[in-house]
Amino acid sequence: MKLLNAAAAFLILLPTLAPALDPLSASLLVATAAVTWDLLSPQSWLRCSLLECCHVNNTLNYSALKVQLESRLFGQHLARDVVLKAVQGFSTNPGRKKPLALSLHGWAGTGKNFLSQLLVEHIHPAGLRSKFVHLFLPTLHFPHDSQVKLYKDQLQAWIRGNVSACPHSVFIFDEMDKMHPGLIDAIKPFLDYYEQIDGVSYRKAIFIFLSNAGGDLINKAALEFWLSGRQREEIQLKDLEPVLSVGVFNNKNSGLWHSSLIDRNLIDYFVPFLPLERRHVGLCISAEMQARGLPPDERLVQAVLEEMTFFPREQEIFSDKGCKTVQAKLDIHEGAAGARR
Ligand SMILES: *[C@@H]1O[C@H](CO)[C@@H](O)[C@H](O)[C@H]1NC(C)=O
Ligand SMILES: *[C@@H]1O[C@H](CO)[C@@H](O)[C@H](O)[C@H]1NC(C)=O
Ligand SMILES: *[C@@H]1O[C@H](CO)[C@@H](O)[C@H](O)[C@H]1NC(C)=O
């Protein structure tokens, strides 16, 4: 505040000072004062470009997100559509009663992290680096079961503190299957239909849960479609939803289900990720090559694909690790190509 007053005094004094200065210094002075002034106003363009701002209005650009998901997330027509629907409903409904809670399910490397990243970039342009986006990995942030009580208090204080500071905060919990049930219970009150908790409203926040839970059942369903000669794109949400909820419920080790998140309908959308086929992994490789500024090279794509493993053994349809190992495998090939040159 002191600085603000100083800047104001400066602007007022300027006309009196100006005649004493040469034109260059005077314009520098004016410019400095203007910049200072701008930086001090809470939602100014300059301030928000240099230091991040939490925008009062939800600025999510639906059509831009749609374009990104269509062009960069491969082989996940269900996940794409569910997330777009969820986001549209969430950002256009001012009367919503709870924060948005998405639960992303699927095998490793199918795009759960990637989709989360694209989504948050459309809410906070700095994406995962944004101070309003919080990513938690249980094995990293909450490693010791004996400390659950402490973690619980800490996590609740963090969620409360961050949502007070920015209502549009996003919380991503990766590896939900490794999360202690006590910690899931700690998140529960924030997801519920409360107008406010201790004066803080959580309705504009977004919670994203990622897990492998149900992944094998999704894979099984996708394989059945394939074996019966049907198109992957014909798989509809209703084909998977029962599989997912029943399967996941029955799996006592899947973390999420120890808690009453499901019982109480606190999760708004279950988002299934299908196992990726060879052609999808090929697209990931090409996209990664393009991102690295490499020219298109079908031979390199095939060479990287050759190193991937596919299941089931007999038919080799779906990738074991999806696009997860693409970067590392490409590094090796690029290194080898570089050495040959
Ligand atoms: C935010 O939205 C309100 C109406 O909902 C509008 O009056 C206001 O101009 C918007 N502010 C910005 C910065 O877009
Ligand atoms: C949303 O994104 C589209 C495509 O990227 C762009 O053309 C449009 O101007 C954006 N709209 C707003 C309101 O920013
Ligand atoms: C916000 O969350 C981060 C963890 O992501 C934590 O370190 C920080 O203290 C929290 N801020 C507040 C104000 O609680």
C-alpha cells in the first residue's frame, strides 16, 4: 500500500517536476510511474502477464479446449466427450451446488495426465506450473501411513487456504489407488453440496482424481469390442459405466472406494480411458517428433513402435504402456541417429 501511495504522489508531482527534466528523463519517469501503477492494481493486464492472477470470471475457452483435445489426445473419444460435457456444464451453470469432481480411470500411458494438463492450461494458462494448480502424488507427498493424521490436517489446510485465495483452484490427485483412505475422507467435505464451509465456498474449484483402478476392466471391454469386429469409436459410455462402477467398487484395494465418495455421488463424472492401439501410439510418436522439431519420418516411427509391447499375446492389439515410454524411446533413437550423422 505504501508503494501505491508513492506512485500516486509521483503522478501528481509529475507536472511540477517535468519542466525541470529533459524530455527523455521525463518520459522515462512517466513510463516508470505508469508501470508501477499498473503492477499495483489487482487485475491489470501487465500484472496478470508478469505475476499470475486468479481471474474473477471463469475464462475457460470451450472451443479452444475442444480443438486441443481433438487434435492432441489420441484414441480417447469417450474421455474427450465426457470432459467437454463436464466442463461446459460447469462453466455455464452459475447455480451449481458443488465443485467439479472428475475421476479419470485407465491403464498407464493412456492420457490421463495429458488430458488433465490440457484442461488446466485452459483454466490457468501456466498449467501445472500455475500457483493455482496443485498436483499431489501420494507416494511423494504422503508417503508414510503412520503420518496420516498430520497429512490430513495439512491437506485440509492447503485446500482451504488455496481456495480462499483463488476460488478457481484446481487440485489433481494422481495415483488415487495408492492414496490412504483417511486422506480421501479428508477431501470429502470439500466435494460435498455445501454453500460454504467456514465462510469459504468451494463451488468453483475443480478436483481431478487419476487412477489405474478399473483399467483392466476397461481393457477387457475394449478387447471384446475388437474381437466382435466392432469399431472402437462405437464404444459408448453406457457400455463402460456399469463395468467401471461395479468393478471398482468390488476392488477393495483401489483406494477411492474405501471412502464414501461414490456412495454419496460426490464424483460428478467417471472418465474412462481406453487402451491405445498401435496406430494411436504411432500418432503420439509423430506428435513428439514434431514437438522436437524433427522432420516427419515414418521409418523412425516404426522403429520406435517395434520396441513397444502389445497385448494380448496372440493378437497384439493394445499397447502395454500406451504413450508413456515414447519420449524415452525416442531419446535413444534420436541419440543413435545423431551419432550416425
Ligand atoms: C465478469 O463477469 C461479469 C458478469 O458475470 C461482468 O459484468 C464483468 O465485466 C466480467 N469481468 C471481466 C473482467 O470479464
Ligand atoms: C477461443 O479460442 C478460439 C480458437 O482457439 C479463438 O478463435 C477464440 O477467439 C477464443 N475465444 C475467446 C473468447 O478467447
Ligand atoms: C496451497 O497448496 C500448496 C501445496 O500445493 C501449499 O504448499 C500451500 O501452503 C497452500 N497455500 C495455502 C495458502 O494454504
